[in-house]
Amino acid sequence: MSEKKKNLVTSIVFLLFGVFVYVQSLGIKHMMKNDVGSAFFPKVISVAMIIFGVICLVQSLRAEEKESKKTDSDKKGGWLTVLLIAGYVLIFEPVGFLISTMIYLFLQILVLTPAEKRKWPVIIAISVIAPLAIYTLFVYVISTPLTKGIFYF
């Protein structure tokens, strides 16, 4: 299948899924009067999906026809990503959010970044700062606990 056809199919699926989520969010009831409601966030996300689906569709229609060339490294990276996600799911509960997410991000960035473009300080910083920021947001800002794991943080 050509790259253009893949992009067309993907954008149509994305667009239809956005419409589906929006229609489903219309059935979500408000719990409090002065609240934006539980349906607000799904509606925002679905509208964004619809907008990006349309943008991708227009770009796909304008693009020239090219054959997609898969390399062995693309397939290897895809399978490694699947394995990393499976490993992340397996260690998430026992190890906890912070440590498991730091390990996962570090390894995933290594898989996705070509060896010649790896900048170790940036990879390490992203792998540490992103989970810490997410943890801080959830635990301290919106008071939603995350899995603590073996180190109790």
C-alpha cells in the first residue's frame, strides 16, 4: 500500500473515531451545576481529533503518490516498542509509577532515536523530568495518587 493510501485511511479512521467519541460524550450527564461537566474533556479531545483528522485528510489528498519503504530497523523498532510497553505494564504495579516510567521512557527514547542523533544528557533529562512533572501534577495538584511501588514514592 502506498504512503498516500495509508495516510488517507488513517486520517479517515481518526476522523470517524473523533466523531464517535463526540457523539458518545453527548450522553454524559453533568454531576454539578456550576461545573464544566464530565463531558467537557471528551468533547475537547474529540473535536481536536476531528480537526487533526481533517488536516491530515487534506494533506493526504494533496500529497503525491509514493511507495512506502519499510526497513528492517522500522520493524525491529516496532517490535521493541511493543515489548517495552508489555514490560512497562508488567513492572508498573510492583515498581511504581516513577521508577517504571523513567525506565520505560529511557529505553523507548533509545529505541526511537538513531544512534548518531542520541544526546545522552537530553535523554536522561527527559526520562527523569517528565515522570517527576506528571507525578507532581497528579499527586500534588489534582490530588490523585499514583502507584507507589517498592520504594513508596
